Amino acid sequence: SYDWEFTEMGPGVFTLQPGVRYTMLTSLISSTKSRASKDGEKYSASSQSRYNNHLLDIPVNVKYSYDFVPGTVKAYVFAGPVLSLGLVANNVLDETYNVLVNGKLEKQHVVETCNVYNGKYIVKTYNQETKKYDVEKQQDDLYKLYNAFDLKFGLGAGVTLCEEVDIKFGYNIGLLNRSFIKKDDLYKYSAHSNIMYFGVAYNF
């Protein structure tokens, strides 16, 4: 980010602060299930769902700052729009099953990766005969869940110590419904990305 001072008002200074920020949101969910059949054979299944969302944010903030202790402690508040472009958002479902096939317990492994921005997906299924993975690549709107573009309104506050270290807290309010599927026969869908953050930065 860059601070451009454009006017003084009262005891403080107004600056325009455009910037570029890379953001990654991630989550991981794991589960394991097992049960026994009537003949005592045990079955088990495990799954792991990983979600990685890579974003390019362009905040354009107006900042008002005041020197409480000149050269030592400066407090500020800021607000402004944040343009956000989703680069890629992959949802990976990794599933392993132990199933009984013709009286023999076999392991089946399926990995499904889909980009929820464009609907492209890859399904890898382990083939017991070839001992390799069968790969299927396609694109389907069924896997397209979110629009890549977003507009947020950001606001926050912080302090600058010794003109070099910034400590700030902010909140970005999602203004657009990013859900690709707006409605169907039964439901209406809405997806807004609201982000709270705390940061420490060094000023060059």
C-alpha cells in the first residue's frame, strides 16, 4: 500500500491509501466412519475435505490520522471500497473406503477436485486391476458455486509506532451476492464474504 497525503483538517491529516493484497482462505474437515456386518466383517470409510480460495484484493482507502505523540504514536481510522478478484478456489474431496467385493475386502480411493469459480473438475479413481488412477476431466455448471468478482466496503482503525510499525484492525463487508446459483425450485441462495482481520506491518 502507499499513503498519499492530500489535505489537512483540524488536528489531523487525510491521506489516500491504495494497495494490492493477496489473500488465501483455507479450511479442512476430516471424518472417519466404521461399522461391522452380520458376519463380523468390518467396513470403514474416511474422508477429508479441503477448501483453498486464492484472492487478489485492491483496497482504496481514505485514511484520517492524528499524531498523539509526534514521531512516536499516530492513531488513524480508514474506510473505502475493496475490489476483489478470485484467482482459483479449489474444493478437494479425498475419500477412502474399505468395501467387500466378491467376498474380498478391497480399498477404494477417490479424489475429486473442482474449481468452484469455473466448474472445472478432476476425478481420480483408483483402479484395482491396473493399480493406477483413472482420471476424468470435465467442466459442469453443477460445480460452479461462486462468482469470481466481489466488491467489499472496508473500514478499520490502527496505530503507527515510531513511524515504522503499523498495528491495525479491520472489517470488510461483502456487498455482492457471490452465489452463482441464485435460486432453484426450492431455495434461494446467497453468499457474502465478510472478513475480519488483524495485522502488523512495517513501513518502508
